[in-house]
Amino acid sequence: MFRFAQHDRIRSLEPPRVLNIEDLRRAAQRRLPRVVFDYIDGGAEDEWTLRENSLAFEAVTFRPRCAVATPACDLRTTVLGTSLPMPLILAPVGSCRLMYPRGEEAAARAAGAAGIIYTLSTLSGCRLEDVAAASKAPVWYQLYLVGGCDCALAAIERARKAGFSALVVTIDTAVAGMRERDIRNGAKELLSGKLGAMLPFVNQLLTKPRWLAAFLADGGLMKFENVVIPGKGPMLYADVTAALEQSVVTWDDLTWIRQAWNGPVVIKGIHTGDDARRAVDAGANALVVSNHGGRQLDDVAPTLRVLPEVVASVGDRIEVLLDGGIRRGSDIVKALCLGARAVMAGRAYAYGVGAAGTAGVARAIDILRTDLIRTLKLLGCASVEKLGQSFVDIPQEWLRK
């Protein structure tokens, strides 16, 4: 019976039902309770930055080379010395185990099958060792300092032993952003375990019985298996907001982090050229232009708009990645034309996790790969390595800083 259900779920991801990432988004919305879907889908405050991250791609237009034969396109690139089959990395997304049983392992398995990097969030419901084992490709570990330095050092050592190849330090989370959807959906009350507080919000779980059955079979509310508090064990889900507020990463912290981790360090959360130069000075090996998908400070510029400033500020001294708003392969092409080495995508594959686990993530990757090939052929460009600003028109105000 389960095999038939799984087969039906995979078939439901095929054309014409699922043609793009927005179709995957709708599939996730149908399967997930509102509180879980909105956790994936929502942003901070008025969600202006969330919307603009995607809309910014519309301001960049293509300049194709026509009458050019491109029978095949080379999507290969290198990031931190690692050869990748396409310029896409799965960004860290916390709490994937709420979306699908063993959600982080499901995403890593799909990334590994595609040969691309999966980045595991500190705030994962699966043990980092299990996630590394699920992937056949390189895996990165994203670091928050929740639980204090001792917890972070223990996780860094575990990640090293498990074979993670890079450490991604997120620097834009001094406190959790004001995510109004989570408050309206009663996320705090549902996590409290207090029946009286939960009752006004619990119906949204009961209306998704298949999700609920899978959630309970997977052990119910997860703990953060990679944040192990001495004497207490894995951090409880309900404790994370307070823990984030006590775990601000500063530039000074990068000194001891680099001493503890002898591999490449990626700084994620760069908004300005000034911070990009600080990342270089701090010894980072790569940086990610990111505003946390619009989930932290609202009304910051979309990442694509600030990418030219960041690239100009660091030149070729450090590899620059872009995160935020990626929904189509053409978005990846535009980011590469503006100077990114590769992109990180979070929501695009998280919708796939919520829709169908490994199969959903695999479909998201396939959609972006197919889009990318088609866009390159229509541009008359045979390789992602040949992309540059000559293939796009960019608003002049983006280039003034």
C-alpha cells in the first residue's frame, strides 16, 4: 500500500502537473498544515524583501546571441575547488523534519544523486552523521552558535569526522526576525505542549491527516540533534528562539571558529561591499550574498541588486555566491552574469521536501537544471563559464556604489 502511495506521489510531480517551482509550492501547500507551510513560505514583517528577492530578477533582461548553434551546454563549475555538475547548492533550511519524515536526509539524498552540494542547518532534526551518510556528493555544515561555544565546538568536531567539507557561518541572525505568519498560526502555542494554549490552533494539524500520521510515525516534534547541551542532551524545539538571541556571531568569533575548523569557511549573510571586504580580511574562503530569504530584517535590498556592489568590492580575492529568490534556471543565469560563482537555493527545494520528500527535491533540481540548459541555448551561450554582463542589461543604479 505504501509503495502505491509513494508511486502516486512521484507521478503527481511529473508534467503537466508540476512544471515549475511554483507548482511544487502549491503541492507543498496542499500537503502541509498551514503553520508548517507558512514557516517555509513566509518572511519577516511586511515581507517586502521576501517578494523583492524574486522580483529583482525581472529588472535584469537578457541580450541573446541569435543564430548560434548550441547543441550541448556545459553546466559545470567549481566552488572551493570542488567540481560541480551545475552552479547550484542547496542552502541550509532548518526544521525540514517537520515538513517530511527525516526531511534533511531526504534532501541530502536527492542532492547527492544529482551530484550537488547539500548544506545542513544547525537547526536540523536529523543527526549530521546520518545526513552526511545519505548523500553521495559533498556536504557543508551551516553553523549557528546556539547552545554556546562548547556546543558549537562539539558540532564542528562531529562535522569534521563525518566528512563535511566546508563550514558555513551565518552572521545575520542576531535575533529571530518578526515572522508574523508564525505568530498568527500559533507556532509558539503549538510548541508549548499546553493543551489550553494549543486548542485554538490544533485544527490546522487535524485537517492534514496524512501529514499528521507521517509526523507522528517519525517521532513527533523533533529535537535539534546537533545542538547537544552538556548534561541535558539535544536542544528542545521550543528553546530555539531564546537560544538564538544569546548566540550572536561577531567578526571576532571567526578567529576561534577558523582555529577549530581546518577546512574552508563560507560567510553567509553579506549585504554590503564593506562586509564583503571584512569577510576577506577575516580569512573566509567564500561568501554568500544573502538576506536570509527575507526572513530577518525586512526592507533590506534584494540580494541580486546588491550582488554587483559586493562583486566589485572584492574582485577575484574570494568566491561569491548568491542566495535569495531563485525560482527558475534563468535566475541562476542572471546571478552568474552579475558575478556569482554559483547560487544557493532554499525555498525552491524546501517546497519539494514538503511536497514529496526526496522525490520532491529531485524534481526541484531537475526543473532548475532543465531551465538552465534551455536558457543557455536560447542565449547562444554554450557554457556557464562564458556568462558575463554582456548577456544582460542591468539597471544603472545597481552599478553606482
